Amino acid sequence: MNVGDIITRPLVTISSDKTVLDAAKLMVENNIGLLVVCDAKDKAKLVGVVSERDIIKTIASGGKLNNSVNEVSTKRVITVKSSSEVAEAAKAMNKNRIRHVVAVDDQEKLLGVVSMRDLVGERATLTATLQSHEKEVFHGAD
């Protein structure tokens, strides 16, 4: 199974010139924990990500909600190709100790975000499918 197969939500981006408060509101509206930050002038250009943790750290360190997203975002973004195996996304998250990776196509076009929750949900689905299949195959067999 490929990364692209488990992207279940539309990509939600925020412009780098928006505020931390704007980011928090957008996360709440979309029930997500990470936004992809795009360049204010070039909406297709990835410049970072901002997570719930980034917002909490900003507030806890005395930062203001009117700070720009660009000031608080993580600039080193971990991406995976949508054609990569799901295991590659899991490895990237584990290696970098993160909960989200940004999925891109072969031309580096932004496609979506895969979260640890997506991976856990996919594992549960695969396990249930396998168990169901095993029951069908072996049901009533000698």
C-alpha cells in the first residue's frame, strides 16, 4: 500500500504571513493538528509546517498569537513521495520523532499530510481485513 492510498483529507495550507491565531483557528475548523505553510507570494511553495505543539511552545515561551506563522513554523519539513510504501512514512516519522509527514508527488507538488493516526488506522483496517479473510478461507475446513 502506498502513501497516496491513505491520504484521506484534503491538504490544508496556511500562508506564511498569517498569524499564529489564524493557524489555531484553521486547525480547529478542520480538526487537524498540522498545517502546511506555503510562501505568502507562491502558494505552491512549501516553506514549513506548523503544529499544535509549535503553537503551544510559542504561547508558553511568551510569544504572541499575532506573531506570524513563519516565525514559529518548523522549516525542516520531512516529505515522502505519495508512491512510497506506507512503511516509508512510518520509518520517517519514527526516525525524526514526528507525528506527521507531508506527501508530495514525483514533481514535489504538495498532495497531503499523513499522520501517525492515519498509519494506526490503516494498520487496524489491514489487520481486520486479514482476520476476516482468514476466517473465510478456513471456515469449515478440515
